[in-house]
Amino acid sequence: MLKKRIIPCLDIKDGRTVKGINFVGLRDAGDPVQLARQYAQQGADELCFLDITATVEKRETLIPLVKDIAAVLNIPFTVGGGINDVRLAKEIIKAGADKVAVNSAAVKRPELINELAQELGNQCVVVAVDTKRLEKSASNPPQMQKTKKETESGYQNTVFVGGGRYETDKETIAWCKECETRGAGEILLTSMDHDGTKNGFALEITERIADQLSIPVIASGGGGNTVHFVDLFSKTQASAGLAASIFHFGELPVPQLKRELEATGIAVRLIASS
């Protein structure tokens, strides 16, 4: 049985780790290098670094900070934010990242996924998908693809870009399928409705996507306690749970979460110091 992964996420703004609720109301959460070192020592399975304003500020990811973080890690490291071509992706890998995550640039030009997969290998390509559940209305783009279930229930799962600022014409499940077809090795699925709420993961959309894809799905948004992770891993096929504030502010340390997950029968990787 494959072990479930626990992944802390560093959302970076102006060189600092920040965290908000529903993608707004950001507050400082600490020094990213210090947090990275702490999570590696605690037994986190991977670390995710997202430069959340790189795209809207039309700049590249902070390479020097990536190097500083990579220097203190001994676990897989994914970096995203402002990556819009193979050249920058290669620079980030050279700086110490194991994987690159793309979001807005891939939606704008889906061929980027193919190019990254060809140059770096599928295992290095993560597509981050920010999704929000919207009520159907006349304002919704007419070309939006809807599943039968969404049509009947009056809502649709829609992809957003630009750090959650802009709605697109892409239906979430269809987009995730396209990403896999183009060569993505993993999907990082963030529910904007659940982000930062600590009320639990978006189980329905996570399960529907994980069930229809053959690549791993990382669930993000809403993790607030051990029960939420138990629900995620027992009710969906997600391979990993990503969270931020509960780890950054010491509400649920990674070792404690893993011990409690193991006690419920969920397979996780433990380290001796946990």
C-alpha cells in the first residue's frame, strides 16, 4: 500500500511566508527557510513553495530564496509561481527544486505542460489547479464545460488563475484530465472555498478528480485537524494532503498528525524522532 503524504506549503509574498482565508486577508507566518528546516526535521514527506504574487506582479520566482530553502532540505521540494517557460523551470530545478508547479501560465498556454514534461520528465511537472464552486448564472461563460451532475445541481467547479483573482472558462475536472493527457505527473488541487477555513477538505471534487485520473492528486484547502485528514484519505483517493496554517502556527505539528493518522490505520511514513 502506498503511504499517504503530508505536505506543508509555504505561500511566499515579499520573501516571507504568509497565509490567508479564501485566498485573501494574508498574514505573516514566518521565515520560509526556518520553517522549511523545521518541517524536514519533523518528517514532512515533501515541501511546497508557491510564490503567490509572481504571476500578478509579472515577475519570475524568487530563485535566491529557492536556493536557500533547498539547502536545508532532505525531502522532495516543489516550487511554483510565475513559471511560464521551460528556461525558468530548468533554473528552478538547478536551484534545488525537485518539481515545478505551473498554474496560470498553463491555463493560458496548455502546450507549456507538454514542453515541461518533454524537457524535465512527467515526474517533475505538477499542475496547480485553483477551483471554486460557482452557482450557474447568465454571467458564466457560455463555453464552460459542465458535468451532468453539475448541470442538475445548479453549480459548476470552475478554474481560477492569478492567485485566485480571475475566473476562467475551464471546468475543473475537464481541465485536470487535459493536464494529465498533456504530461502532468501530479495535480495540486486547491479548493478556494475551503482554503484557510480549517473546516475540512473539499471531499466531493477531490474524490471525483482522483477517481478519474491515474496520476496522484494532492488535496489542498481546509485541513484543520486530524479528522479532516482521516476523512480525506479514507473517503477519497487523494495521495497527499497539503496544509499551511495548522503547521505554521503550531496548531497540529506534523509528527503528531502522522502518529494520529497511523493510529486510525492510515499508512504514513514515520521517522524515529517523531
